[in-house]
Amino acid sequence: MKRSGTLRLLSDLSAFGGAARLRELLAGDSAVRVRGSPDGRHLLLLRPHGAVAPQLLVASRGPGAELERAWPAGQPSPLDAFFLPWPARPALVLVWESGLAEVWGAGVGPGWRPLQSTELCPGGGARVVAVAALRGRLVWCEERQARAEGPSGSPAAAFSHCVCVRTLEPSGEASTSLGRTHVLLHHCPAFGLLASCRQLFLVPTATTWPGVAHVLLIWSPGKGKVMVAAPRLGLSYSKSLNPGRGDTWDFRTLLRGLPGLLSPREPLAVHTWAPTPQGLLLLDFGGTVSLVQSHGGTRAVGTLQEAPVGPWGSAALGTFQGTLACVLGSTLELLDMGSGQLLERKVLSTDRVHLLEPPAPGMEDEEELETRGNLRLLSALGLFCVGWEAPQGVELPSAKDLVFEEACGYYQRRSLRGAQLTPEELRHSSTFRAPQALASILQGHLPPSALLTMLRTELRDYRGLEQLKAQLVAGDDEEAGWTELAEQEVARLLRTELIGDQLAQLNTVFQALPTAAWGATLRALQLQLDGNGKLRSQAPPDVWKKVLGGITAGKEPPNGILPPFELLCQCLCQLEPRWLPPFVELAQQQGGPGWGAGGPGLPLYRRALAVLGEEGTRPEALELELLLSSGRPKAVLQAVGQLVQKEQWDRALDAGLALGPSSPLLRSEIFKLLLAEFAQHRRLDPHLPLLCRLCPPELAPAELLLLLRTYLPDEVGPPTPFPEPGAEPPLTVGLLKALLEQTGAQGWLSGPVLSPYEDILWGPSTPPPTPPRDL
């Protein structure tokens, strides 16, 4: 049974606003740059500098006005334009060679509106030579001419570029903006930038210094790694590159530390680069296609029947369902990615064809779910998808049947008996477990239609949420509407996995409407006060697990995005600071292993303290309450030490007395801390009864006296019977007797003599005779 490649018309472009202008630009200019938005609802067309107006067109499918802009002959047009994904609607970013960047957003109503205008190169004297968009990040390569250390064409001038990144961040309720700049590479050559769904590829260009034009870099932000590869040499090295941790590399230093990369080698002769989910496709001038994978390895895919016509001939590459698609002029060739075999060759009716990336997972509409995994082609005739189709009238075997047929051939080749195995024998025999297990897994696979049925309730909630947003835009009962919107959004987000866009959205809601967001969290956690004034919760453990979860290694959120627990602590500091210590105490009781309480990461009280600010800038009263309620010995001792410095003796003693029998060591440490103060001055004397109660019962009098001896201040001069005027009175035996009586005096009179001071302290009540005085 042979499959056939089909071109299926998805849209004749009439559903897009400005369809006539869209067809005109697609048919008239072969150099036009075309991009689709992550949700598949917008098409972007950017014409090169010097083209006739308009140079920019953004057409939207369904309701919504198109965006059309033109720049006069003396004014530069954008170098490039991109759609950046965002939870609500995609953002449009325009970048000029001068470093100017504009962020545009599609509002609830029709039309696009500017959100931000910023300079990517604020220092001046720099120009942007390449730019790319990668999952909410804008990455560009700029030439810093002011820093060039030599004339044009010299090595110093060739390595005067740097690669920088800025992240799209929330700004207000529904707005977005570009965050601060991080430098990934400096002192590097001119690189071209290409982005796939997970990696950014830095590829050499015609202006790259010849000595390094055989090297390319692959940056994976999700892993915080950069791969340095030389495809012709078969070398690849991995290095850490995480801008969230402040990582940056000097390109020259990076290459000097990697053996073999600077070996003399001819530059890469590449006609077309194409990023794909599998890696980076390379088409050379001989028609050979290679794949550079994310780990740096390179393999040949196949050779086209028709090679590119010169360096300026048009070519486009893409992949779908294990198939390589290449459009050369008006020819479409389909090759098997595994074997490189030519599967089909089609002649198209036009040579103005552009390949588009499919919509992001989870953002397709119901019609696009049927074509998921297929490649999309755009021309003036319409939007098409390329896929495989079985001949009509042939019933395709099920996935279970295919498993047993393949397993039957595999076991037959390994079998030593002459009898022929059949799929039915594999189905019912207990010997062959592997195909039966795989078939049972495939049997439970749900088609997209069944998944849509299961998600019907959640989709209805989304629709109600959008209707509420529309009411707010219309201005109907705004205050109550904003509160309801925040409560619904927080309740929805707490049912999801709080990472990535969901976590960013939760931060946005708390920043814009903290009171309503905290009210929704209060209901979700079922928080209430008991009779003793302590917080209690009846929420299920899975809700607390989401709230207390920390940051997973390799999944650090962008700058300014707080994890859920830190976000709640920050909100409490703003609204009800007195609730923060009881909330942290309750969270420590609810937390399980690996939830952020009791796990290998920071304890919850430390995470709450980090929200209050750096040490020395935190509110003292709130910091003390968090330390005392943490239950951690180190934190309680730190709090008692601060109370001693402030001479708040009652609170320090109460903190020690509040500890139960399960913390004898901590209670003993607090007693020793206060005993040292008692030995050095008399300001603790009024609180001596409480100090006696804090004294450990197992402490012997001799041990107590030895402790006191280490804490007593050094004598400067000879002892005197009375203190100097204004000096601190010394410790007396009368004050000390109450403490010694607390250390087990009941059993001392009948026991052995353990201290040389016993005769004095526990002797007869009659004092010794007074010695005679010399007159």
C-alpha cells in the first residue's frame, strides 16, 4: 500500500482581513518575509528595504482589523518582525537596524495598538545585524563599532559583535513589555540567528571571519546550555549558558578552551538554513540536505533531484511526519528523513511559495486539529497543508494490529523452530509480553475528538471568562467585574500546573488586583481562624503541593516572576502583614517531602524572609515573628539573639519557655545564652524567676558554676568589697542561690559532696564568726 502526498486547501485567504492586499503582496514580491502567529490567527508580511509601500502587513483571520504600515524612502523600514507568544494574545515586535524595537499588541477589540518602544542598543554607536524570536524571548546580534579595536577587515573589527537577549514580561493586566538586557556572547563575529521551538541557532554568514566560519552554536534556554559544533570536523562541546544566573561568554575565550575547533577548515557553504523541531537543516549548493541535531551531531538526510539555482535562488525546507519537504522554485520534493529516499515530487502552479510553522500545541482550533503534524504552505492562491493520504477504499489496520504484525516478523527472525508464528498466537500466548503491553498502551490512546469532549467543561469556563472580559471593556460594573475576573482566573490557575505561562499569569493577576487575588486564594486554601487565633486549612494536599512547590532545576522562571508561595507571602506583606507568620507556620505543617517544606531546598521561613528583602532592610517585628514561629533551632536562636540585643528579656524568656520537652537541646542553648547575660550585668535580675524556670533540670550545680565562670567578666584590678560608683554591681551569692536551688537541691543534702561550695551554700543557717578587725 503506497501513500500519496496531498495538497489540501485550508483557506483561500478570504477569511483574513485585507485579503486583496495579502494576495497582492504574496504574488508580487518573491523576497517578502512571511511569518505566522503562534495561534495561527495572524499572518505577517515584511518586504525588504526599498520596496514599494506598504512594507509591513499583518492580516488577521476573523474579526479584527489588519495592520498596514509604510515608511518613506528616506526613512528605514524594520530589519525584521516577529510574533512572540503570550497567554492571552500574541505580541508583535518590530526591530530596526538602529536598535529601535516596538512592541504591538492585539487588544480585546479590533486592531493593533503600540505597547512599548525601546532601544535595544541604548549606548549608541551600535547596529543590529540579525534578530530572532524564541518562545517569548527576543535575541539579537549587534555590531558595536565604537568598541572596535582596529580598522575594518581586521580581526579586532571582525570580533566586535555581541549577542543579547530580552524577555517578554507582563506589564499591567493585559499588557506586555520587553525586560532588561542580558548579554549571552561578546567579542564574537557576525552571526545569523535562527530559532526553532526550543533552540536558537547562531550560524555563520558571508561576513563572518573565515577562521571561525565553520563553527555554529546551539543555545537551549530551557536547559541553560550552549552547544558549540563544527559539522565538518565532527566536533561538539557543551557549556553552561543561563542568563538567569548571570552566565555570559567571551567568544574568543570560549573557542580557545575547546580543543580542535580552531583547526584550519573551509567555511560552511550553505545555501539555505531551516530550523525545525528535530534540529537545523542545511542545504548546500549541490542539493545535499544535512541535519545538525540539538546535541551537536550532524547526519546526512538526502540529496535533492534538483539543486538550487545559484546563491540567490529561492529554497524553503521543512519537516512533517518523518518527511523532509523542500520547495525549490515551483517544485516540491518529499524525502524520507530516515533513508533519504525520494518519496514524491510535485510541480506547483507558482514559484511564490512560503512554508509556515504549524500553530503552537494547544492553540489550534477544531479544524486545525485534523491537520496537526502536517506542513503548511502559503501562496497567493491560499493556505495549503501537505500531508500523506492512503488510497481510498483501503482500510487502514489499527495500531494494535500493526504492533502484532511487526512483532511477528521480529520473533520469527529470532526463532529457532520451523513453525510459522502468527499474530493471533502472539495475542493469546503468555510468552510474548512486550507486544501485548505495547498494544494495551495504544488501545488507551484517545483521539482529538474524544479529548475535546473531555475538555468541554473547561472550554465553557474559558468562554465565560472571555465574555466577562468583554463586559469589562464595555465598562459595565467595573469594580465588581474586575474582582470576579481575578477570582475566576486565580481559581483556574490553581487547578493547572503552575509553571511557565500559567505562573506568569498568576503573577500578573496578583500585581494588578492583589485583594481579589488573595480572596480567591483564601477560598481555594479554605483558610480560617480557630479558637486559639491560629490559622487552619481544610484544602486537599494537592492544592498545597502546588502552592508550596519551589523552583525546579532547569525550569527557572523569568526575572520578576515569583513562585506561588513567594507570591502569596508578598501579597500578605502588602495587605495583612500580621497574617504572614501564622500562614508560614501553617504552610510548614501542610508541606510534605519535596514540596518546599522539609525538602532539600530552602525552608519555607527562609523563602518568606527573602520576600521581605535583604537582611538589614526587613521589618524587624515581622522578621522576629517568622524566625520564632519557624520551629527551626537555628532560626529560633537567631531570634532570641536579636531579642537579647534589644534587651527584650520577657520575649526572649517566653521563647525558651514555649518550647516543649521535645526540644531540650534548643531550650538548653537559650538558657546558656541568657545565663551569659545574667553573669555580666544586673539588667536581667527582675526576670530571675523565669530564668530559673528555664534552667534545665539535668544541669548539676557544678556544671552551672563552671558555666558561670566562663561567662563572668574579667577582673581589671584587685577585688574590692564594694563596686565603684557608677560601675555594674557584680553577681552575688544571694542571686546565685535561687539558680543553684533549681539544679536539683532536693537530693543534694543526702548525696555525696560534688562541689567544694556545698558547705557554704547548704550549711547551717548560723553564719561563721566575724573575723577581728585591725584598728
